[in-house]
Amino acid sequence: MSLRLRLTLWYSGILALTMLLFGIVLYFFLNYFLYDQIRQDVKREATNTSLRIQKSFALSKKGLVVDLELESRDFYSTNTFLQLYNVALKSYNRSANLQFYDVALPLEKNTIDKLKQEDGFYEKTKVLGQDFLIYNHGIRSDDQNQLIGILQAAVPIGSYERTSVTLRYTLMIWALLTIIAAASLGWFLARKALKPIERVIEAANQIGSSDDLEKRIHYDGPLDEIGRLTETINGMLSRIQVTYLELDEAYRAQRRFVSDASHELRTPLTTIRGNVDLLEKMWKQTSGSTELAKPDQMQMSLEAMHDIAGEAQRMSRLVNDLLALARADAGVLMEKKPVEMMPLVQEVVRRAHLLEHTADWLVGDLDALEHAVVQGNRDYLQQLLFIFIENAFKYTPVGTVRFEASRTDSFIGIRITDTGIGIDKEDIPHIFDRFYRADLSRGLTSGTGLGLSIAKWIIDEHGGSIEVTTRKDEGSTFMIWLPANFPLSV
């Protein structure tokens, strides 16, 4: 049984009990009031008539014979029917209205016995199908206090009885209609009053089915119990949302860490693989010859092995740095120190030759980086440049990728320009979002869409900025600006 139905039944039952008690009290009060007036009138008529009869009896008393008669005016009473019974003679005298209707009032056998003990009593009876109220009054002798006659005064009460019945049924019908109307109105009001609770249920169901923790329960009523309950639940939903978002952010940070690791470890692995392939080709050519390796081959081998060792070390640092990247999402800052940009960029340019690419790799003027010192993290700066170079190679199957530098008074600029597929203008605002990949590139190249988001984070951590110029099917230009000092510049 629903709360709404229980509330309706409760106050309908209370209302029914109240109406029942009110109806009973009202009915008996009105009934008593109406009949009390009739009783007083008929008793007064009987008493007055009895006094006249007793006075007449005292004047006409003859021996043992008692002659009781109604006076002439009693015979013409129109409101009250009178009947006098002579106990000694066992005779009746009736008023004119009784004689006119040829009706006799019933006199029970025990009436004499009752009147010997009391002065009078009332009784209801039917005469010729009509309801009458009869007051039986005893007439006694003055000296012997002997019952010598019975005076019956009767009034018709049919109209009063009908009024009483009508009142009874009216009260019953009115109470029933009132209860039905009150129950219907109460059902409506209960629904309105419990509507916020229904909203709570609906909101909980929607949150449970769609994970929409931003949904709140709308309530514009008074700050009563339901209002406070609604505020409490909304507050609870807010706290749950904050907790859920924190957990979700932690989970997404974990997923980003795994994706970043797989993405960023690919570059040093590619470099190592390129150097290993170079060594394998070079030493295969000399394996069938008895000549010793040439000095240039030895030099290239040493450089390749140095690159492999360096990339292996960078991979180890990269794993730690990716963990630091996950911590950076929680607000941890990277470790920074002064970094000379010319040696760093030259090393990146040299290693870029070993990356897989089909476009021509062109290195422009790098003199602007001479004596430039950036307060930053060397590994992250290398990672930043490799991200843009690798992306340029990836999205330029045919054409050129150009790398050059420039400077201002307090910034150095590194420009990577390609003649590849370009970026649609609708995608430009989203290219630095994590996991975002432009629709144009989907299906054409592999990737997770994390590179540019990591690059943007590195630039932000170094206090720099980036400018993007692109045109679809014509290529893109990324201009990286980093704050720098030039302590040795002339």
C-alpha cells in the first residue's frame, strides 16, 4: 500500500469518525430539542386540564360515585387530543376532535399501575397509522390521594418524525458526500504534497540508469519537512557527484598514463630499432669480407650504439616521467633547471633523421638558438620537439618537413612546417584535447591522440605558448614560443 493511499485512508477514517460523532450529537440534540418542546406543551395542556377537572370534581362530588367530565371548552381543543378515563366508572370522555375523527386513544393495562407510582409518563404510539405522543397524567382525590382518573393528552408527531428521519438521512448522505469529497481532495493534495518525493524517486532512477549526477531535484515549495529532505538529498547528490568526478578523474588519469606510456615509449624504441637496423646492414656488408671495418663504419657504429644507449636511458627516464605526468594531473610540478637549447635542438635534429618518414627532412637556420637558455626540463623539451616532428612526418606522406628557429628579446621560437594533409578548421580548437584525433586523420594514420595534449602540457609548464597555422590539403605550421635568457649573447 502506497504512502499516498495510507494517508488518504487515515484522514478519511478520522474525518468519517468525526462526522459520525458530530452527526450523532447533532441528531440527538435537535431531536431532543424538538421533542422537549412538544413534551412541555402537551404536559402543560394536560396539567391545566387536570386542575380544572379536579376543581369541578370537588364541587360535584356525590357519595361514592365519581363523575368526571371534561369541560365544554376542552372538547374543542384543536392542537391537543384529550381523553379522560374514569377509574371508578370505567368510562371515557373524549375531546371534540377525537369524537370528530371517531378515534380512541389506547390505554394500556399497566397504565393504572404506573400512575399509582408516578404523576405521569410519556409514550409513543400509532393511532390509525399516525404517530402520536401521549402524556398519561393521573388525577387523584384531594383527601385520600386516590387515583380517580387518567387524563391522556396526545399530539400528532408525524411531521416531527418525518423531520427526524429526514434529518437522519440528510446527515448520513451529507457525511458520506463530505467524506468522498474530502478523500478525493485529500488524494489530490497528498499527491501534490508527495510530488517532491516522486521527483526524488525519478531523479534517483535517472541517475541510476544514466549516471547523470548533475541532475538535481526541483523544489520551489516551503522549507518544510519535504523541503529540508529535498535540500538534504540535493546536497548528498552534490557530494556524490564530487566524489564520483574525483574517482572518474583518477581512473581517467590512470588510463591516460597507460596510453601515454605506450605512445611516448614508441619514439625511443623507434630510434633504437633504426640504429639496430643500421648496424645490422652495415655489418652484414662486411661479414663476408676479410677486411677490417673502415674507420667511418666504426665511427657510425659507435654513434649508433651511443644512440641506443642514450635512448635506453631516455626510455627509463621516460617511464619515470610518465609517472610524473600522471602525478602532474594531480598538480605536481616538473623539476626544472637551466637548459642550453642549441645542443638540445641539434641532438633532436640529428635523431630525427632516424625516425621513419617519407617526406624530405629540411633543417633551416638554427642560429637564433645560440646561447639561449631555457629554465625547464631537458627530457620533456626533447619529448616536446619529437612529438611535433613525428606528427609532421606522420601526416606528410609526400612533401617536406622543415625545422627552423627564431628569437625575440625574451623568447625563442621553434617552427615545424609541413606540406601534409593539414587540419580542418573545425578541428583546430580540439587538437590539444586528450584522445582527440581529427576525423580527417582517422583511418589514415595510427595514434592515440595524446601527443599534442602532452606537448601542450609541456609548453604550459614551461610558461610558453604555441601558434597553429594550417590549411586543409596544404599543410600545417606549429610555432612554439618558450621564454629564454641569453646570458652569453653579444
